Amino acid sequence: MGAEILAFRGTDAKAPTIENAKVPRRPPNSELRTREYLTDTEIGSLMSAARKTGRHGHRDATLILLGYRHGFRVSELIALRWEQIDLKQGLLHVIRAKNGTPATHPLRGPEIRALRRLGREYSCTYVFSSERKGPLTATAVRKLVKRAGQVAKLGIDVHPHMLRHSCGYYLANKGADTRAIQAYLGHRSISNTVKYTELAPGRFKDFWQD
């Protein structure tokens, strides 16, 4: 046995190492899907699908609504606390991740009504909580959004960050000022905001008259 080990050690064969191992490369998003945003109509379909899926349909649909209307990242959604929400005055105090700038957003009727119901159904520090009264995990949010996308049959692999992109796209398409969109989404650099105005078809609306 010892001779066999010595013989093996004497060969030129190299044991596999971490450096030599090949890690499968994740394809870029451009190869996985043709676009990174949803239209307002598709967001509505996504919310409708979420309401019909699982035992927490209202919670999940409300999560999609707030993620879309306020351009939340997943980390911002799961960290959202009730103390950031003022339903009487219709205000949402947004805290951004990635050194983003904070802001105060107005809450509209559909959001206020959805949040009031959510507050009655769940008693937790966090707005979007699990059955164990703790915050949802990022993995749980990704799964519920993906599942809603499949049920809605949108023909695109939906992920939560698309809600943020969809917000920027919607505001740019409505003709909102780029600086205002930058502040709303909490971008430190306006170069991150310009990509939404570049996608907005509204800037081409007067190119053809018939």
C-alpha cells in the first residue's frame, strides 16, 4: 500500500485544486431576458396573480405594489418597518440601501388601503412579515415574485429588482424630470437614472403624425 502511494506521488498527475476548478458562469441578464422592466399593465397582472397564489395573497400583492410604486430593492422591502409609514398623512419615509439618498414619498389611495388591511392581518414590526412574525427573507421575496410571474404568464422570467426598474421606466415614460426621478429612486449618480429616460418611448411620440 505504501509503495502504491509513493508511486502515485511520483507521477506528474496534479490533484484538482480550487484554483483549477471551473465555476459555471452565470449568463448576463441580457441573455436571460429581453428587458429588465415590466409595464404598468403587467404589474397589474403580476399583482392579480399574487393575490390568487398561496395563503398570503394580499401581503404578496401589497409587496409588489410598494416595490413598484416606490422603486424598492429587495433589501429595502424586507427591512421596511411600520414606523416608516404614516397612514394618516399618507407618507412613506424611504431609507435606501447602497448609500442611496433617503426621501419621503407620498402614499396614494390604493397603497393606503392595502397597508391598512395588511396592518390588521399581521402584527409585526416589519411591514412584510412571515408567519413567525419576523421579516421575510430575500429568498422568499424572490420566490413569491417569480411564482406570481409564472402564474400571470407574462412570458418573461420575473425577479424582484424588476419592480424598481419598472418604477423608473414608468416615471420616465410619464415625462417626469430626470433629477426628480433620481431623487425618488435615491440614486447618488444621475447616470444610473438616465438609463430609464433612454428606454422611454414617450420621447419619440412626435416623430410620426400618422
